[in-house]
Amino acid sequence: MLFDYWMKYKQPIVFIGTTLAILLIGWGIFYNVVIFHITSISPNPNGASYLTPRLIIGFNKDLVGESVKVALNNNDLVTSVDGHKLTIELPGDLKGDKTYAITIKSISSKSGDTMKDRKISLRTVLNSDSLSEADKKFILDQQQANKSSLVNDPIFTYVPHSTLDYSIEGIVNNAGTEFKKITLKISINLTAADVKINRDSAIKQYQAEAMNYLNSLKDIDMSTYSVEVSVTEPTL
């Protein structure tokens, strides 16, 4: 009976199955080629290290850089576009075990498509052991690239710098720390006479001299750096 049923309806069933397969394949091609959409996010936002310096989002079409507006918790982020890839620079003060709301407010493709208010949930973790090997490698590579670019910062035209009373050096921090990405370390060099006469006054004076030097650099915005001060005691 089943055999007779199959023989009777074989052609319609095969026709329907073939039609559905063609429609599914056609929809897949249409979606991948025509509909503007995200194809990848690196690293995986559902459990990324809080040290992640940036997200790289892939699209199925080439992007228009001027059209991009992205925010994290309503704060605008720095972005760049390379072909069909969007790079989002993350702030350096992300915390572990938190969920951040990233919104692609607007982005357009070169073929005229527009995407607005696309939400991406970024969940950070403290322990990198839970990350995939691919995500670990991605973060390490991005951090290294971040450090290499920071070495070209204009501050390194002026530091290291030293006098008899103080020295200044620039240190590139690990991306994603709570500090700004470059720390200027001021070392105060006390003499035995400074300690004997007025130690605290000497420290304040030498620190002021060091800060006056930094603030005199006309093409340097000191608000983009963190400053640390240490004191080297004299050998008595």
C-alpha cells in the first residue's frame, strides 16, 4: 500500500521537495549577497576578556567610513573602516564580569544600504582561562598592535627627559587597564641637602618643574596621559 502511494505521488513529492530546496538555497544566496548584515564579530562578545582593546565586526558589504556612529552605554566610540570590516576601539576602563551595551547607531554600505540602532551585548570576563584559544590569540595580537601604534605617540619626541632634579619617562600600559594608555613617570631625585633643609618643599618644587616642562609642550594634550610620581632618596 505504501509502495502504491509512493508510486502514485512520487512526482509531486519530488517536485515539492526540489522546489523547497531551490527556494532555501535561493534565500540563502539572497540573504548573503543582497541583505546588509553582520557576518562576524571578533572576539566573541558573549564572554570577552575585559582587556579586549577593540572589536572587529565583519559585514557582507563594503562600508562607508563617514556613515559610522557607534556608542557604548551612550558614549561615542572611535571607529575605523577597512573594506567590509568595522573596527571599534573600546575604552580602557572596562571591568570584568560586566555587560556593556554597544549600539551601532548608523552604518551604511557603499551599495546604499543602511543599518540603524543595531544592538550588540558585550559581556566581559575576568578569567581568560574561559576564553577560546582563538579569542586569546586575537586579544594578544590586538594588544601588541596597540602598543606598537602607541610608541609613535608624539610624547616620545620629548621623553625621556631629565635634569639634575628629576627625570621623566613614558610607559605604554597594557590595553584595557583602568589607566590611560601611556603613563608619564616622574622620578624626583633628592639630594642630602634637600632632605636636610626641607624634604617636602624640595619634592613639591621638583615635581612642579617637571609638570611645567610637560605643560609647556604645545602639541601635547596632557589630559590624554596619566602621571605617576616617585621619589628617589639620596644615599647618605
